[in-house]
Amino acid sequence: MGVGPLSRGRRAVFFDRDGVLNRAVVRDGRPYPPSSVDELEIEATAARGVDRVRALGCLAIAVTNQPDVARGTQTRAEADALNRQVAAAVGLDALAACYHDNADDCACRKPRPGLLVDAAARWHIDLGRSFIVGDRWRDVDAGRRAGCRTVFIDYSYREARPDPPADLTVHSLEEAVTWIVDQISRDTRAEATPSADALRIKLFADGADRAGMLEMYGNPRIKGFTTNPTLMRKAGIADYEAFSRDIVLAIPDRPLSLEVFSDEFDEMERQAASIASWGEHVYVKIPITNTRAESSLPLIERLSKSGVKLNVTALMTLAQVRDVCLAVKGGAATVVSVFAGRVADTGRDPVPMMAAARELTGLAPNTELLWASPRELLNIFQADAVGCDIITATNDILKKLELVGKDLDQFSLETVQMFRDDAVRAGFSL
């Protein structure tokens, strides 16, 4: 609760330096770095390989161990000069180096993943979508520990090989880059086609039509329900308690939010206690203020501490989200409902706000963040991407889940056919 992934970070390809971007100096079957710029020989395909991955939107970053600095056989200035020369020659976005030796027990020396993890934090990189290319087992292990896909260039050195093996073993940088480009192309095609089955967010149905609610209850994708007095009025509900008690019994095993309707806090509290008594799965909806702009936070805090499950509603600012989380922290389970759709109605992009709200709900582990009042199906995927726990939507929007991933050429043809059929039925002529 209150925790979820942020929108996807950038993809990166991490390259080892010696033996990958520049030729290693091999002595007795073992690789060593060049001792100076004069000894540096750039791999012939390196610049082209970096260009290919950068053309796909990836960051190209070198991650290199340079322990000769710690061993005293090379100065830091000499190592830095080599790094600058390699980075400039192949067109890297960045180069990160570890100058320690094993005895230093640092977090950055491969096979530890520190260089990759630090780069991910600095450049907002999604390591799970990234790659590492290396010619030694340390490179492969570092990439695996960081969660990257790994490529091992096998030059048959007289030393240990990756165990377990890399995701791919090749014999040249060009082969490695070709495979990475193919993998990214495959990933891009898959990511471009959304899937309802891949959604992590919980889908709630928002309505007050009994038949429609029961229809959604039969849909295994729907994990809960919300309603409010406005929806009840539109549905022609005349007896609030009778309708609510009936639907609580009809839907006994999924969260169901029912709202108080008084404008006075004492009466809100009485209504909340009554509503909560109707079922363990019932959440009581409390607005963030009454109509006089008086804060409901004291009531929210009392109810939460008394064990009433809450759905705090009509939130539209991050300050409200923070205040609610602090009020209910340590209390009963609480849904924090931010009206992202209404925020969008004012011309503001709700996505950054909802991402920030997701972070704020971390203040109270007993909270879940709900994206309320969505306007279109896309909002479900936006809410999922920023890590919202729940989105509640009308049946009309939820039924459009059947269109997710639909072939757009076919959809285009069906649209043209619809226009044509309607023109014929209307009997239009010119």
C-alpha cells in the first residue's frame, strides 16, 4: 500500500572499457588496460556501436575498473586521460570508473553493481530494461546483480568465465550490439501494444446502478466498487440506506465505498459509524472539507483511530494528500482519493501530481492511492504507470478494456465503415 513503481526510466547500454571499447593489452592470455594514451587503440566498431544504441534512445555509458591507480602502477591523471580519450572517441554519454582494488572493499568495483546503480540514480535509468557488455566475468556479474541483461564477449582469456553464463555470449562487440538492437526493437514493439493483463493497478467500478454494479461484479478484473450521492441521484435511488444495505449484501467480498452526505461533522461521524457497521468490506467516504471549507481532518483522524476504514474523497492538492496521510497514519486502512480527472479539467496535467502523491502515501503504510474521476481509458494506463494502487471508473470506461491492444488498421477500417453505414441509413444525398 502506498508503494508502486514510478513511470519508466531511461534505457541504457553499459560498456566495459578495456577489451570492449578499446583493445585490451593481452599478456600471457590475460587482459590489461593500456598504460597510457600512446598505447590506446580504440575498437574499430565501437563508435558505430555506440551510435546504434544511442539512435534508439539509449544512454551509452562506460563502467570500468581501473585498480592500477590503487596499486600505484598508474596515476589517477593517466587513468582519467585514457577515460576522456575513450569517451570522446566513441561518443559516450558518460563514463564511470572505480579506482579501488579488492582490498578497499568498495561498492563500485565490479562485480559489485555500484557503478550501475549510481548511474541509474543519476540519470533515471531503468536497469531492468538496460544492458551491459563486457569481456570478463566481473562485468557480467555486476550487470546481473543490477538487474540488466548481460552480454559476454569471449576472447578466450586464460581466466574464469561468467558462471552462470551471460544472457548472450558472442565473439565481437559488433555481434553484441546487433543483438542488443534487436532486443530493444522487440521490446519497443511489445511496449507499444498495451495489455490489460499487464496492469498492476486495481480496477474499481464507479456507479450506483444496481444491475450495472452486479454486471461488473461478475467481471474478475473488477476488484472493488465506489459510489456517491450524485451517482445515486442519477440512478433514481430514493432510499439511501435500503439501496446501500442491499448492495453490501449483493457484493459481499470486495471493497465497497459508501459516502456520508451530511455537512455537519457530528452528523458525519454518526453516519460513518452506521455505514461502517454494514460490513467488514465497507469503506466510509469522507470529503476532505464540508461545504463551508472547514477541514474534515480532525474527524478523519478520529474515525481512522477508532478502526473505521475510510475513503477520503475530493482531494485535489498535494497538501491535502500529505495532511490526510499524516492524519490516518497508524490507523485503519484508508483509500486516498485524488480527483485526477477534475484536475485535468482545469488544464493541468495530473500525471506529475499523481506521481508525487504516490510518494506522499509512503508516509502512511495503511493508505492506498486512488485515481478518481478518469475521463478516458488511457487514464487507467497512466495511473498504472505512476504506481497508483487503485483507479475507479464508470462502466462505460471499463467496458473499453476490450479494445486494449486492438489492431489500429482494423480499427481504422471499422471507423470508416461506421461513417459509411450511418450516411446510408440517414439517406443523405447531394
